[in-house]
Amino acid sequence: MIKYVLLGIVLTLLSRNHLNAQGNSDLISIDVKKSGKKIELGQVSKITDRKGYDNQPSFINDTQMAFSSADDTGNFDIIIYNFKTGKFTNLTKTNNQNEYSPRLTDCGLYVSAVTVEESGKQRLWLYPTNFGEPELLYDDIEPVGYYDWYDNKAAMFVLGQPNTLIYPYSKDDKLTISENVGRTIRRQPKTSVISYIDKNDEVEIKGEQTFKIIGFDIKGRSYTHFGNTLGSNEDFVWLDKYHLMSAKGNTIYVKKLNEENWTKIGEVDITGYKNVSRMAYSKKLKKLILVMDRID
């Protein structure tokens, strides 16, 4: 059994700008150390520090991360951050559409993104990592909200009444995996399983309402129950094949698949910030990225 080392992370970082508007978020980086069966949270640093929306982080290789960012005019683009150089680069810079939820495709040649087109359609597009011309992936599946990849195809959260999770095995075989799903769609590492949150039935655990975390095996077309969410939090990431990570407020938790309870492993206390809303993790870089709300 992995032993979790509780580490309270207290960092006082004074923001240059004091903000009062909702929707302002920054990306916070935390080093993660695994020594044998122990997990420790280490150095904390801010990747972004500005008024505005920097959100939806996703690692795309051993040195870079993609995220969605709003400019001063309110236009959303995909930005690439390089951990070695500390530099930011626009992958997209569009005035007539907005890009969200970047992910690296299985082939590694594209960063995909949910794109709100000028017409209002919300579909999945592919943006070449060599900065070539983008390509529309599924012209008949929309509006897409969230997704993840398996076998060069995307399992997609499609907004509707109710929201559905769809996997297109082929043009003529689009399987509805589930209905009334939450916003987190994550592939379980080193498997053919897509995990998601089933919001059809709320389960009360220790006085809190929770939802089931379900895995769907794309190959075997079978379902697995991975336990329940941390309270009503709809965001989680995979630490590895056997462990999930989530957050409540400023506190980070981990859960082993065969265990019911989430275990607290640390708190992130940064002056001017509250609430972890999204997360990304890189096993190779040994970094955890948090999205936190800016406050006064």
C-alpha cells in the first residue's frame, strides 16, 4: 500500500494585481516526489500571474504544457508553456473563434481543442504541433464539451439534455457510453479504459453527496466502478494506473482504486488564491498543475 505523506504547503506569494472579478484563474505548479511507497508535495511556483482566465492545463510532452487562455479582448486561444525555457507561445491566435480543452492526440502530431467556431458550432479541431493549418475532426458531432483520446479517436462529452459520452468506433458506429455524465473525461493510464463521472445517482458518503466514477473499456465494451468522487467535485486526474487525485478547496487528496476513502496528502495555501478547480499531472516531469481562483 502506498503511504501518503501529509505535507502542508504554505507559500506566501503576493500578486502584483489585486482582483475582485470572478473567472480570474492562474496555473500553479507543484513538484511531486514519489520515493518508494511515499508521495510528497514539494516546491510550489506560479506559472501564470495576471488578471484573466488561464485554465484547462494539459501536458503534451516531457517539457511542454498546453492551456486555454483569454486575452485582453476576451478571446480564448491555446497557449504552449515550456518548463525548460519558461516561455509562452501561441498555438492558436484567432479573432473569430475560441479554443478550449487542449489535449495531445495519440499520434503526437496535433494538439486537439474544443473550438467555438464563428458560426457558434462547438466541435473538435486538430492543431498541428508544427503550426500548420488546423483540421476539423468530426463534422457531425457537436456541441463537444470535454474529451480524451484512445486509439486515435476521441471519447467526447456532448452537451445536451442530458449530456452524453460518445465514442465513435467508426463513422457508422457511434456508441453512447453513458448519459448524464460529469465534465471530467480521462483515460486510465496504460489501459483502454475511459473514466468519467456518472451523475445519474447521487450517493451520500459521510454526510456529503458524491457521484460514481465509472470506467468504460473501449476494447471490451464493459464497465467498471472506480469508487466515488471527493464530495461533489467533478474534477480528478490519474496519478498512475491505480491512483486517482482530486481536490477540495485548497486540499489535495489521493484515492487507491480498491479503497473507498480519499486520503489527504497536502494543502496549498497561497496568498491571493483559493479553490483548486482543475488539475493536470505529468509522471515524467513529476509535476502537478493546479488551476486556482484569484481573490483580493
